[in-house]
Amino acid sequence: MPGAQITMWNGVIKMASKSLIKYRTTIASLGCVICREYLNEHTEPQLHHIAQGSGLRSEYFICGLCPEHHTGAGGFHSSPRNFLRLYKLPTEYHLLELVNKFRARDNI
Ligand SMILES: [Zn+2]
Ligand SMILES: [Zn+2]
């Protein structure tokens, strides 16, 4: 299988390695981590890059957020501070705790 193109944290479209594609597929398969944690629902996610805009970003710091929880009115990008407070996340990196929890639950 040839590589596939991905949109990176900085918006640049780039060929990604097979291992990164596989990683992204795994994270997406978990669904929106907020819907899953708070509504017990599995919704189709977009991939959110954690700490986008800061100096600490990585293609391996990603989590699934549905359109509403990602860029919607009450979503992360509308107000990161309010979003983190509402969902009791001490820092944005705690989204990775939800990712890890659901990966453990799904055994992936
Ligand atoms: Zn959601
Ligand atoms: Zn995002």
C-alpha cells in the first residue's frame, strides 16, 4: 500500500508513514473521547492535535473529537479554557488520558 496524505498540526499536507496512518486510524476508531466519557456514545471524530499552536505539538499527540466538541459552539477551539474546565481536564494533555483509557478498554 502506498503512503497516504495527512494534514499535519500546522495545516501542511504531507505524505505520512504507514505507522502514522495506522496510529491515526486507531485513535479515530475510539470515537470522540468526550462523547464516550460523558455521554457513553460513540461518535465519528475529527483528529484534534493537542497543544496545536504551542511548542509542544506532535503527530502522536492526537485525540478524536466530534465536530461539536472540536470546533462547535461549546467545542475545544471555541474556548480551550472553558472546555477543559467543563470536562474536568487539568490540562489539554489530559485528553491523552481518555485516549489511553479507551485504548485499554478496546485493547488496541
Ligand atoms: Zn463529542
Ligand atoms: Zn483541534
